[in-house]
Amino acid sequence: MIADKIKNYLKHANKENSIFLDLADEIIRDFPYRLNQKTYLLIPEREKELSEITHEYYFSNTKLMPISLTMKFLLLRDKFENVAKKLGFTVINKMSDYHQDGQLFDLLGKETPEKGLIEDEFIDIPNINKPLTFSVDEYLKNPFFPVVFKNITANRGEDKYLINTKEQLKQIITVLNLPESKKLNLKNEFVAQQYIKSNPDVNSSIRVFASCTGEILSASFIYSPNKTPKKIIKKYGIDIFNPCEYLNEPSSPYYLNTKSIISNAASGGKIIPLNPETANLTAIDEIILSYHEINPETLKLPASISQQVKNIAPYWGTKKGIILGIDFIYNFEDYKWYYLETNRNPSTIGYRKYMNLNNYQKKDVKTLMQLDCLTKIVESIMTKDKEIKNSK
């Protein structure tokens, strides 16, 4: 429903307007479901979220966020809270306001406790193709190569390294045990994961945006040439050094000099929305898609991925937010799609391209995506309630 409204809106849109503010009331008006049982939506406090947004803006642009953008953010946030209430959610801004008397959805996955979140990465989810994954200490008991070391608290391909040799393993373990690394508890943020053999000429993956209840919002195929990418390092904050810088710096004694395995947009990858209405394919795109058993004409998401998403999303719930960025990689040895990871509060770029929203600001698109997700969550809850009622 929302996809059709976006399509119609874009035919006559004024690009200076906010697409979310223009469409929100219409979406709610025409949406047929309303929650009839107490259901909480945890949204960060206004001041806290604004502080994080302005900090992120300064970090990316090295200047203060303009007042006009600040005012627009507040309008978007307040309108989103308003329409969430119209859907039937009880909106709260602090965990202390949750009284265990209804289901809880955490908008960004930042407010609920993180205890056990890292350990959850090692648990096998039923009916999922997944590479072997170990804590660093467990891996070191019986090391194998090649292996991928990755920081599971990071996004956008940050701190992800292919380790092929004992020497490279020695380098990364040394860095993870440096005093400055111990201050950040860096080693415990990393996992060691079995390397999935992909196309030797490109790094590729599929990113699915899904609701925490398992409904798919959008999907994109991402690839980049197998060459030196942009350096992607997790940022811990202003004036806080990430020791993983040593692994990427050629002049460092810990330099890894390893092949890039990153395909995402942040590292320069190309995003192909799996939507024939918005994709603009080149001849090379079509060839690469075909290698991954994706029909360039229909751009249909592989059925095995759709099914895995239905199992993965409910497993995480809202520990990582109501919108999950679920990544898959194609194994060229057994010709199957493997689940790699679930990203918390993912960026909007895949949804933006899928819905042809390239001319709209990030926060505008993100808020629209969150509303799209909320409607799917509400529909899922109401459908299940109806099925339970009919089965009695």
C-alpha cells in the first residue's frame, strides 16, 4: 500500500517538501488496522535523539547542523509519534515507563538492555544457512583459514578483515590485546567467522530491510570490484582512537595487507534495488546478477532468502530495532545463499533506491521507512490475533 502511495506522490511531488509529512496522514487514514491490545513503542527522548543527530551531523560534515534541519527533524519526530499513536501504540520514551503489561517494540534497538546480544550471534537459528561463527577465544583453540574477523557491534562493513595466514592472525590478535584495545573491550566485540567463497572478481551481498516481525520492506543486491576499498573503521566518538586503524595503515607494524571482502555502499559498492521499476541495469550488472541466480528481468529476491528472513527477524525481535538490515552472501561452492549478520538500525540507502527516493533527505526517508515498518508490524499482529481467534 505504501509503495503505491509513494509512486503516485512522486508523479507530482515538490522535491522541496517532506514526503513523510505530506503522506503520513493519508497512509494512516487508508490503513485498515488499529491495535486493540496494549502495545508499547519505545522512542528515544526528544532531546536525546536530537543530541545524537546533531553529533552525527557534525561528525560527518565537520560543522554544526543548520537550524532549519533541526526544526525539520523536530517536525518529523513529532509527526511520527503522532501517527504511531493513531495506529494504537502506547508511545514511551524511557524503559522505566514500560510496565510489562503489553508487547514492547524498541524503535532503534538502543534502549533495551544489550546483555546477551553478542552471545546471541553464536546461536544457530533453525532452517538458516549460516557460516560457523565463534568468539575470538573459542576460535583460537582450533584456528582455521581462511577466516573473517569482524566487529559485530559495527555497521557499514566497519572493522571487517579476511585472515588467510598465521602471520595475519598474529597481527590482528596482537592489536586486539593492546592496552588501548582492552580499554574499549575490543576483542569481545569481534567474532571469527567461516569465510564463504564468493565470486573471485567481485565482492557481493544482498541486503534485506525487514520488520522485526519478518515482513520485507525492500531488498538490494550490492557489489563492488575486488580492489582496495575505502577504509571503513568503527568510530567510538570524538578523540577516541580505534586501534583497528593499525591494521589498515601500510606504515604500521600491524598492517594486515589483506584482500577486501566489503561490498556495501559505504565502501564504494554499487547498489541494485531488486525492484524492476527502479533499477537501471548495465550489461555488466545483468551478467553479475545472473552469476548469482537472480533473473535480471524480474529481479525477484531468491525464495531461500525470503524464507530465511521469516525465521531470522523474529529471532532478534526488537533487540536491534524495529527495522533490521539482514545480509546474505552467495556461496559459489554449494550455490546457496548464506545468512551473514543482522544490522541494528540500518542506513536508509537501500530503501531509498528501492522506492526511488533519491532526492529526499535521509531523515525524511528514514521516518517514512519506519512508518512503513510500523504498518507491517500492526498488520502482522492483527492477522495473528485473528488466526488465533478463528482457531478457537
